[in-house]
Amino acid sequence: MKADRHIAYYMLVEAFTSSGCPICRIVEASLLRYLDLLIHENVNDVNFRAELREAGGFCVDHGWWLVDRVRGGALGTSIMYRDVLHALAERLVGAGAGRGILPPGRRRGGSAWRVGRAAPGCPLCVVRRREEDAFVGTFAEHCEARGFVESYESSAGLCFGHLDRVLLAMRDPEGGRLLIAAHRQIIGRMLGELDEFQRKNDYRFSSEPMYEEADSWQRAVELVNGRPGVA
């Protein structure tokens, strides 16, 4: 699924015209395609099933994606999770005080990033990291191009998690300056919409109709936190 840099560039520019963090939206769409293909065509893949058992199932976000975001996925989910439950039941034999059940990559308070990439974790998170790395790298590579950053300035903006990753990946000081200036403009627009949303929630102005500011509170959460299961 990993896009090459040329395709990734145009995917980013196109995503600037959509709502939400461009990288979140692209990676989310890619993960949903992967999950749909998995649940409808590859659920009986022996290697994948072994990987899922070792990981102790999907992470919380991606496990619930199976329930909430995949159409017609009930049978495939039941097949995978019967397998996972059987494997977890076997691990209970060796569990006890001071000895848990889940691999480090699935433990509360721990992550595959902290314990090392080799630690078994949610298979969809592995795909997410690969896709995310590709688009973060492409974004960082093109920030010195003024046309790219000007297009970005009209977008909904990167969530702060992805903005942080892009800035860390950049090597060109001018590109970093341009990106930060553009993001400050995006934040300014969001603050204005939040102010207008709050003003119209004042009883003195509540008869005024809501416009683009109506969902600004939701978009503010996405701008800070990113998309569930992606950021």
C-alpha cells in the first residue's frame, strides 16, 4: 500500500481541499481499505492469523473499527476473534500475580514504540506506521516549495501530532519557517470560528444562524488530537 513519493505528493495536495488533518485523512482511508480487504478476502490467511494471535488482537481503536466502520464484517470478525480468544485463553495457563497475558505492544501504559518495533502489537498499527512514515517524509521534503505551503495554508491543517513529526523530519530551516507561519494562519482561523461559535451560544445572540463555525468545536479537537486510530 505504501505510496511512492511522487504519488504521495499529489495525494497530500488533494487532501488539502478536504476537512481535517491531511495526513490523518489519507492514512485513515488507506487503513480502511486494508481492513475491508482483510475482512472480506484475507481473513483466513495463515500468516496474518498467526500475527494477530501473537499480538493479542487489534488495539482498542482498531478493534472497534471492525465493529463500527467495516460493512459486512461480522463473520470475518467472529472468525478472527475466536482465534484470538482461544490463544489468550491458553496464555492464562501461565499467567498470575506479576505475570500478565498481553504482549508488551498491547499492554495498557506501554506501546510497541516504547518497547521496540519488534514487540508484537496491533497489525493495523504496523500498517499505520508504514503509511504515516511515507506521507510525513513526503510532506517534510516539499515544505521548502512555496506553492506547496501556500496550498497547505488553505487546508484544515495538520493535527499537532503530525505537525510535530513533520517538523522533526525536516532539514531545511526555510521550509520549517514557512510551515510554522502557515500553521499559525490556520490556528488563527480556527480561533476566530471558535470565538464566533461561543458568541452565538450566548443567549443574547442565539437567534443568529450558525455557519461554518457550527462544527468548529469538533474540528478543534481534530486539529489538536488527530483522528482516532490514526494519530
